[in-house]
Amino acid sequence: MPGLKIDVHNHVGRWLSDDGDWLTTAEDVLATMDAAGIATLVNLDGRWGSELTDNLARYDAAHPGRFLTFCQADWSLLDTPGALTAQLSESAAAGARGLKIWKDLGLSVRDQSGRLVAPDDPRVVELCRAAGDLGLPVLIHTADPVAFFEPLDETNERIDELTAVPEWWFGGPDHPTFAALLAALHRLVGACPATTFIGAHVGCQAEDLDAVGSALQRLPNWHVDTGGRLAEIGRRPAAFRRLVETFPDRILFGSDCYPPKLSEYDRWWRFLETADQDFSYVDDGDVPLQGRWRISGCDLPATLLPALYRHNAQRVLGCGAAYGLTTFG
């Protein structure tokens, strides 16, 4: 494996845990990172207030250079003028290294009038512009796999996953369409040209890499991470390789495998670095809920791997020599 890597999309906090406790120990995460060659991991679970300070103390302060924690926004403050930007400033002062916006924006967040709040709402634009002023990148997850918006029947290729987690289906009349959400996302990015955005999950549309490329072409402040979409890009390896070749400075490695697991990282390296054909995107014995298919490697040229694995992240996140990475090329 060429050099050390930065994982820009992971979760090691507690807001996604079933019991409200930490998903794992810092020592276990570090052991996996060391085994996988991960120099620095972005923790997207900072939230705000005391939850942010707890994450910063547990990870960033206790293990300098190994973790970068992002904050989130408390949408209950939407209707109070200036409150979201003030909270973001407080989070930045506490040590947050970026802002994470989750998919609830656009799907379930409502203001006091009961109106669903779209990604390009003026209040969200104001927040993201403030992030740019503070030098914080915005990692944003909008919508979900397009199959989650399609009819919930035997024609849906992710019916197994949606049967297991029915609340992930957004195809009913109470939700915007996938196309409407992505259009609003791109308007948000365009409205904040001084802010650096990272589109989670291959720009939030891993099923259509041509569309991802079009967005990268139109929006110079738009970047994408690979997190959580190995199943999708793994069945389109040639198209993903073309995307990286066309935009070598705009694609960032992220795993979204949480808690971090060595076998999942190894599968990413196999996809990115080899031409292996027809292998599973999950561990042996696990049910491939994201779709009943197998994947193949995209065999990226070795010259493109340093940017994908670390250089792009170093630039976007503002971490370089202080994080012990420059010596690795």
C-alpha cells in the first residue's frame, strides 16, 4: 500500500450508537488505523456543545494528529436569527475542524412554521458561508441512494435493505424527490463559492458517476468522498477510474465503515489498487444488503493514489506537516 492515508468519512462518537454510549474505544480505533495505514481519521460525530467538547477531548486532544472532529448544526436554532452561525463560531473556537450536514436536512428538518427545510434554504446558505469565513470545510450528505426513492416493490434493487430498515424509504409523498434534493444541494454549493464542500458518498449520487463529474465540472468548490459506496462504485470500476483520472484533485478517500474494521479497509485497497474481478463487497458470510451483486477492482494508476489517499484531504482539511504526513510523499 503506497504511503499513509486519511479517512475523511468516519464515525467514532456516540450519537449513532444504539445505546447512546461510544461506538468503540479510542485504543481499538487506533489499532485498526495503524494496521490499515490510516494516519488521520475524520470523526463526523462532534455535534455541538458538550458533545463536541467530549469528542474533542476523547480523540483530538488525547491523540494529536490522529483525529479531526467535525461539528454539526442544531437545527432547532433555525428560526433564531444569527444563532446557527454563532453556534458554528463557538464550535470552531472549541476545536472543530469542519461542519458535517446530515441527510435529515431536506428530508425531515422543519422550521417552526412546519415547512420542510431544503439544502438551499437561505438560513443554510448563511451557515455554510460562515463556515467558509471560518476556514471550515462542509461535508454534506443529501438524500440517499436513489433506490430509496423508488417504488418499494420487487423491482427495487435494494429491497432487502429497505425491508430490514423500512424507515430508509423516502418514496412517499411526504418527501421531496431525489432529483429535487440534488438540485437544491448543488444550488447551495453554488451559492457559497468561498466555502469548500465535500459531497458525502461520492457526491450523494454514486449510481450516476457521469452526473457526479458534471457537478464537479460546474462547481469548483465541490469535492466528493468515497465513503459508504464501495458497493456502487465497485460495480462501475471503469467509470470510477475515469472520474478519478478526470478530477484527480477533487476525490477524497473515506470509508464510512464504523466502527473501523481492518477487513473493510483491506477491501477498499483491493478495489482501488487491483484489477481483481468478481469479489464480495462484504465480509464472507455476511448478507450483501446493499444489492445482490459483486464488485471488481478499478486498478487506479499508482500516480493517482497519493492525491486520493491523502494530498487532497491535506489541502481541504488544512492538515500537513503538523499531522506528520508530509514525510510520506
